[in-house]
Amino acid sequence: MLKCKTKLQAIIIAAIVLFSQLSVGQPSYTAPPMPVDVNSIHWTLSKTRGDGGMVNEYSWNFATFGPDFDFFWPADHYLSNMLYQIFSPICLSDSGLVDTAGIRHPNFADNPAISQAATDWTWERRRYRPPDIYVDGIKLNPTYYGGIDPALKADEICEFNDLIPAYGMRAHVKIYAFSNPELSNVAIWQVTLAFTGEIALPKYRPPKRIPDQTITMWWPFSMSFGPTMLGKLEVYNSRYTAEVEDVLDSWIKTHSQHVTDDPRDSLYVAYYWDYWNNGLAGSPTYPNGSQDNSGDPDRTNGHLYSPQVPGYALLYAPVSASNTTDDPNEPFSMPHASITLDLWQRRDLGLRDTYIGTDNRGKFPLDPITAGLATSPQKGPMRFITTGPYSLTKNDATGRYDSVTFVYAIATGSVPYEVADSVGRAWFTKEISDAEKDSIILTGGRDSLLNSIDRAYWAWDQLSHGKTIPAPPPPPDVNVRSAPDSITVNWSYPEPSYFKNAVTGVDDWYAWRVYRKTGAYYVDDPNDQGTGATWQLMYETRDRNQTTFRDTNVTRGVNYYYAVTAMNDGTQNNGLYLGMKLESSRYATRTSVAASPFKPGLSVSGKVRVVPNPATSASGALGRPAKTGGGPTDQIAFYNLPLTCTLSIYTETGNLIKRWKHYGPADDYWDQRTSSNQYVASGIYILAVTDSQGLKGENLSDYFVKFVIVR
């Protein structure tokens, strides 16, 4: 049975949680989605897709179909969501298990491909509630209903409990996420499997269990990644298929640089990277003559959209159910399989041997091309980290329900954005070869991943030894308002205790910082028209009472997004880099709705201008040539408007196509759509400015402006 021993401390939890001992809030039996988003990863945990619960094989909880099923990294990049599927089939020895009728079943019960699960409950807690974000009076973030616990050992902890009835097994998962910038790319995944014998959730029917027995099992754990949706859209002109066809999976062994007092001095890291498949339909030939789309280069300049190298590693596995000392001989294997060729198509019992690595593919094959298992990338790559074998006993009379716990680091790595840009452009202009580009992507991204995994290992080592992880200050609430020829950013803490370090209780606050991005909300958003606009530091103050920044370096008609962070002085940082100042994540306070400066409405009506006029695809947004940025590409501006008026747009023949009331600024905008949300055709149009009033309420004469649209 699971017992805490010297190497696995009190942080390891039992599979069945005693709710009476929970200190903050209660689990939800409706299992609402839980976002992991205190760092640069945005990750939504949901049971609403697939039928494998939230932990088990055949689960699509983390696939990239819509806002509720996502894994975004970096969180502020356009379509940075990656395929993220989890497959964790329980693999039994040849003796199988005995069902409620006393019949012994071989591995996988009666279905070797699918072992369904049902989510019993979920539970989310944070040290601080997510900050409230407002833009022009509109609250952008939803109300937070999870628990708040300032004593948490991480900034966010999400838990869920699944029942796997085919095996009488309960799976309890606990996920740790951190705002510490040194851990911004990682999460820690802890899973406990308990052999309870249950075959149905207790909330649906009276408990029913399989007979007392001992089973022998392996636990293959696979996270199937596929970088990124933007890359697939750019290269293949679509968001591609769910199980990507040009991604390779492999593994590497690395020595920990941060944990030296643990028997697991080496980590086995599984990882994925964007390769290329020159036989795949839709693969472009670039102007430089190459078809090598590894890294998903931009078709016009070579900028790399998919340099990510995501992966995961085993941090802890017990020797046995009764000896919870970390076993450095685990994992048992790291086999390769594929979703389409193995998971979906095979129904033979030999699939178990594939998942545990005892078939002819081997326990530790490299990527399938290098290993000779394939000649091109296989659709739906899976790389397992398999642990075992473990013997688990269930005995109702003695109350014995053996369990085992495993801990994994989940992380992402990449070359920096600037390197992805410069390397891609150098390859595009033939300054470097295909091989050089591919080597930089894989080597740099993998090194970054290994560094992140090692930091996660350090974090787990801290937690498992009862130590703490240094934390930056919490992010503040933010209120952004558009203003005449400026934008005002205000921020605040809901209470003075936020200035005190979450771990030590010492007031170590150091500075506020304000960041800004122009054009579109996401980096690499098409509406940025290739400008490469990124988030920039605009303001810093060490006066904690200075909580307003008035941005006057702005242009009317341009969209602006803001984020505010807090930084400590580093005196309480006893972590990876002693004394280093820690900054809260700007991902937590980004404004997802734009603010835009305006000119106050005029007291005259005869100065109205339409910009651009004519409006053409070459002129770009608001008359700015392509590649210079600005607003959305279909946006037309109406400048020098009265304080209040009615704006009506007519065709040249007098048909009304759009009308709305205007009040306040001297500017307004139109997206070239009719009242029925249809884009207008090329032609001559008339803007009618009527019912106008000036600053003192005086009535103004009507005014008409003719303009041209060329689509």
C-alpha cells in the first residue's frame, strides 16, 4: 500500500481523498473546465471531449478544437495552440484480472484499444484570485469560482479524480503550476493509481467491486504533442488534421544540473518537434527552391512559426506499492507508437507489448525514422514513458487497496522568437542550408526544453522535501481607458497584504512595470500585417503608490494592448538563482480588448474625412501601407466628427446599408460590413453625418462625404 517514506514526503497524496480534510473549498462533481494559466502556458483541463475521462487512454481533453480544449504556448502568440492528447492505457500481465462474475480476462479486458474512464470530480485552487481586467469599463475576465488558499505550495493547483471501471482502478491527478518566471514553461503532473476494485462511480449507483485479487501492471503514459496551429495554417493553408503528420517523437537522457542529492541524477525526456513530409499534399516549394518546411517557415519571408519542442519527463516512480522510495531504474521503457496505426487500427493483444516496449520496436527506440520504423513521419506520433511492472492487491476485508504514484514534468522549449525570425529569414535567402536550419530548431529547442524540465525537477525536489519555491508578487487588477490622444492605465492590489511575499510574509515589493503591444492582440497575428510587433516594456516605477501610466505616445486609429506586472527585490529568493528579482507574469494581466486614443468630438460638422479614400487592399488599414501595422485591414476611419451625430452609409444609388449613433470622440470606424454583417462590394458610397450636435448641445448642419471602396 502507498506509504510515505524517506524519499517521497507528505506531498504525495493518497488516491482516495478524504473530503473532510480539505482545507479550502470543495471539489466540484460537475467537473467544470479548469485553466492552468498562471504562467506562459494556457492549458484547459476538461472532461467534455472524448470518453477517456481526464486521465485515461482515448481522451481528447487537450486537443486543439475550440477555446475549451487547448494547450497554448507561448500564450500570447497567434494560434500557438498545440495538439495535446493524453494516452495512458493500463497494461496488465498475461494473468489479466478477474471480473465480478469470476471470469479471468487477458490484458485490456475485452478491448485492447480503449479503456474508458469517468471523471468523478475536479478541484481548482490558487494563492490569489485571478486579477480583474477592464478596458473602457468592460470586464474582460470571468468570475473565478475556485478556491483561494494563500498557503498553497504552488500558485495554482488543479486536481481531478477519474474512475477506470474496466480495471477497478481510481486515478487521482494533481497538477502544480507556478508564477515564478524560472518555471514559466512548466507544470508538474502527479498521478496516483489506486486498485480499489470499483467498477462504477458511487454517485450513480451503489458501490460494486471486482473480487479480491492481485494484479501486475505497467503504466504507459503518453502525451502526444504537435506544434503549432499557426504553422500548419501557414504551410498547408489549413489548421491541418488533429493527429499531425509531420511531427517526429524521440527521447534523450540528460543529467540534472539543479538536483544533486537525489538518486535520479539522470532524467529521461520524451519530446516532439516539427519535421517535414515532402510527400504530403499541400507542402509548398519555397522561393529558395526548398520544400523543407521543418519549423513551418512563413511562405513570404521564412519566419519560423513552429520552433517549439514540447516534452515531458518522469520525475518520480516508486520501487513498489509498499516501498515508495524513488526508483532510479524507472522508466521501464520509452517506446514509440502512433495514434492511427496502433491506437485506432490494432485490436491484437500484442498492442500491450508495443506500449510497454517489449515488441520488436524496442524499449528505447529513437525517432521512428532514425530507428528504422518508418521512412517518413507517421500520423499521430505517440512517445510513451512506461513504468512498471507493479503488483497491486485489493482486499475488502482488510481494507487494502494498493496504490502507486508517479510524477512527471511537462514543459515546452524553443529557440527565442528573435532566433526563429533571423534563422528562418537566413534560410529563406539561402544564407544557411536546410540542415543548418533544422539543426538550430531541434538543438536549440531541445536544449531549452531540457533546461525547463530540469527546473521542474528542482521544483518537485523542493516540494517533496517540504521546502518552498520562491514566488514573485501577485499580478494587480488593471483598468485601461481610452482617452483624448492618450490611453490611461490604472492598476491596484485589492488589499495591502499583496505587497508581502507569498512564501515568507516579508514585504519585498520592488517595482511596477507596464508593457504594451500595438496592432493586434497576438504576436504574429495576420492583422499585424507582418510587422513582427511584440510586447514592449513602456514604464517602470519603484513608487508603490504610483499606479497610473498615461500613454501619450499613441496614434489615433491604432489598437493598443497593455499588461501590468509587479516585481520583488529578490531578498526572499533562495531558489535557483539566489537574490534574483522575480516578476509576476504579464500573461495574467494582458488586455484582450484593444484601447485606442481618440480626439474629442468637434462643434462643427463640415470637417469630416474618410480615411483611406479610396480604400484599397494596397492601402491597408486606415491608409497605412501593408507591413506598417495599424488597425484591422478592412477598417475605414471617419475623422473630425461632431460630438454627437448619426452615421449612415448609403450606396451611390441611395440604398441604406448601415446606420449607428455616434457620441464622444472625433473618430469612428467601420469594418466595411452591412447591417446584415455582409462585406460590401467595390463601388462608390456616401457617408451621411446627420442629427449632429456640438460641445454645448448646439445643432449642427448635416454633412455628406463620398468615398470609394476597391476590394
